[in-house]
Amino acid sequence: MKTLSVFLLLILAAIAAKNMFLSFRGQTPEDYAASTPTFSLKQHLSGRLLSEGLIYGPNGKMTNSFVAEMVGEWDGDTGTLSESFTYSNGKQQNRKWFLKLGPDNTFTATADDIVGEAKGTISGSTVMMRYKIVLPEEAGGHTLTATDWLYLTENGVIMNKSEMRKFGLKVAELIATMRPDPAEQP
């Protein structure tokens, strides 16, 4: 019986190590330092952006989809990103991020549904941001820990993947695209 307990403990430790080091959570900004094209918040989160995305629940099944219009504006090292979401269940949501560039490719961000400050890092073609988000009351009002990655592609489309966790367990995942509004392109 003691051997079985040790074996199970080793299996659990291996699973935990895999989830920490060989998965979405295991990547770091340094992994992308040499990647191109280079992501610039001022350039790539400016003007009108269009977004489509999917939200997955804890069982991996899609629970909702959305379309969003975003507008990024900058004044020096501070900017805003206004987001207007329409979800497939008919709900609408607005969020306004307040962004501030910092030293060494870092930035901070705040919004009404964010607890404290989000902390971000720009590295090569990526942006990584971590924060705590409070869900709307109709979604339970839970506070989740989010890890957001933005990946800039060669054609200027931004791919977004986010994981939301509660007590360390993944409870939601978001996959989305963000691209400049073609109506504003020359």
C-alpha cells in the first residue's frame, strides 16, 4: 500500500510539473525575445481593431463566442484601449483599459473589472499580461487570475490566448483574433 501511495504521489508530481513547465503556463517572455515582427503597443493597439473570439469552460467545451470592436489611443507613454463586446448569448460588455508603458519593455494596465494593476511584458512578437479579473454578477462574480498572451503574426493580425484560473485550476480559456479595421486601412 505504501508503494502505491508513493507511485500516485509521483504521478501527481509529474502532472503538476508538466502543467507548470511544458504547457501554456510554462512559456516566458524570454522564449520570444528574438521573434519577429516586433510587437509595439503604440503601433499595434492603435486605431480601430476588430476581434472575434471563443470562450471555453473548465471542461474544454466552448461556452460562448463574441465579436468586439476596439479603439486604441495613445498620448506619449499612456494609452487607452476601449473594448465593446457582443456575445453569442446576447450579452454586451464594455471595458476600457488604461495602459502605461514602463521601463525595459514592461507596462501596467487598469480597468474597472481588474483588481489592482495588470502587469505586462513586451518581448519580440509577443505581449504577456497577468492580472486578476472580477466576473460580472450574472457570471458568478468570481475573481479569477488571468494570464493573457498576444502573438503578432506577419500580416499584422494579433492572436490572443488567455487562461483564467481559480485556486490554481483552469476554469476558462479564451482564444481570439484582433486585427486592424479594414475600413481604416489606406
